[in-house]
Amino acid sequence: MTGPGYLATMTTHSERISEDHQDQQVGALVAQLSTDVSRLVRDELQLAKAELKDKGKEAGIGIGLFGGAGTVAVYGVGALVAAAILGLATAVPAWLSALIVAVVLFAIAAVAGLLGKRHVSHASPPMPQQAVEGMHQDLEALKGHKPGGKVSA
């Protein structure tokens, strides 16, 4: 069993063993890569959650401080309205000065309300239409379609 055919069979057998060994190594590397990527994604998600928690806490404190500042500002506006009424009461009766200040405040509120309504109507509908259209175009491009409905090669 030492002829040329035996050597060819042994060489082919050793090549198959070598290929099987390489396939096993590649398989192990792919498995390790999959495990590492999975761990990396999990770690990144944990980091993102921790970062969002910290930022959420900071935002909550900031919102609370803004709320307190707004409340104090409302009291300040009330004091200014009272001062305007009392200042106007030196020229006209107190009831008339309160009525004049109230009418001015309602006029300001009406103008602000109309401006706010205009801005809200410009923002409707709340769905980001340009972004949605862009997504549809991207999906069509991924499918191989051109925006005109023609299929690209």
C-alpha cells in the first residue's frame, strides 16, 4: 500500500482534514464575532440607558426650576397689573381704571391666541411629511425602483 495511488489518497485526505480544520476555525471565529457583537450591543444599550437616566434627571430638575420661575413671573405680572390699575385710578375712578386695564389685557390675549392658532395650523398635521416621503423614496430605492416607477437593473 505504498504506491502512487496511496500517496494521492493520503494527500487528498490530509487536504480534507486541513479544510475541515479551517472551516472549524472560521466557524469558531464567526461564533465568537456574533457573541462579541451581541455583548457590545448590550453594553452600548446599558450605557445609553444610564446616560438617558442621568439626562432625564437633569431635565426634570430644569423643568421644575422653569415651572417655579414661571409661577413667580405670574405673580410679578399680577403686581404690575395692580400697579397699572392703581396708577390709572389717580386720573379716573378705580372701577374705570380696572376696566380699562382688563380690556387691554383681553386684547393682548386675543392677539396672542390668534397668532398661536396660526402657528398651530401651520404645524398640522403633526406627522413629519417630508421625512415620511424620504423614507418611502429610500424603501423604493432599496427595492430597486426609481421614483418615476421604473425598475432599475
